[in-house]
Amino acid sequence: MKRNFSQIVKTLGVLPLVAAVTLVLDQVSKIAIVFGLDLEHRIEMDVFPPYLVFRMAWNDGVNFGLLGGQPDIMRWVLVAVALAISTWVVIWVRREKGGPWQQFAAGLLVGGAVGNVIDRIAYGAVADFLNMSCCGIDNPFAFNVADVAVFAGAIGLVLMSGGSTPKAPKRRKTP
């Protein structure tokens, strides 16, 4: 039986599909650039300077390397936190019966978080390689596709959370 894309989306939902695509894009980009272009050893490559530079950074901390250089147990704490947050986001969006855009945002966040979890498990740190600067501002930090997805997904969830208040229960008339 042949199924078309819309049937697959209806069956699985937007969230897992976006998470899977995000995860694949993140991991393929890391393999292609970090290992395929040997950025791991070359450290830096000008792509479209100064706007886009591939700059290798192994991040064993959180955003911008905060909490970096900690004992190895911190890697596993960060893995557990990322998986717990991802699980909570999936449960929350499903429970709230989030629309397709909310599911899309959640899929970005989950796919990106899992991509960075894979790095932490496989390499002991997250492979960051994108560096962008503009308008005379020199950005010293590197990031990756997963980081962009997590950021965009989190912003999307905040903007699409609805902000509606729960309806008050109906009062029952007493006889």
C-alpha cells in the first residue's frame, strides 16, 4: 500500500518528522565539515569572510562554553538534562494538542537537543564549527546546526504557546 507524505504526517505528526530531519541535517553537517573537510585538524577555514567562517570548537559546556572544563560527570548531567527537557517538550506539546507550527518548533528543539546529545556521547563534547560575524562585530563563538534549531525551536514555542488561560469549570446548579 502506497502512502503519500500527508498521510505520513497525519500518522506520525509534525514533531517527530521535524525532529528527525533536524537531527539528520545536524549530524550530516558535522560529519561533512568537521571530518570530511578535516576541520578538526585545520581548525579554521574562510568560507565567506568575515560573514561565514568554519571555526572548530569542541564545547564540553553549555552555551558559549559556560561550565566547560568540568569533570566528565558534567557531560552525563548535560545529556540527562537535554533528554529530560526534550521528553518534557514532547509530552507538553502532545498534551496541549499543539498545532502544526507549535509541533514544528518543538521538533526543531528536540532534534537539535538530541543532535548535541549524540555529540556528547560519541565525542565527549559538542562539535561547533559555524562562526558568523557582521557589521564590524567580531563574533568569537562557534555554533552548529543543532544550536540554531534549539534556539529557533525555543523561540517558536514561546511565541506559539498561545498564552490562553484555562477555562473555569462550569458551576453545577444545586437542586
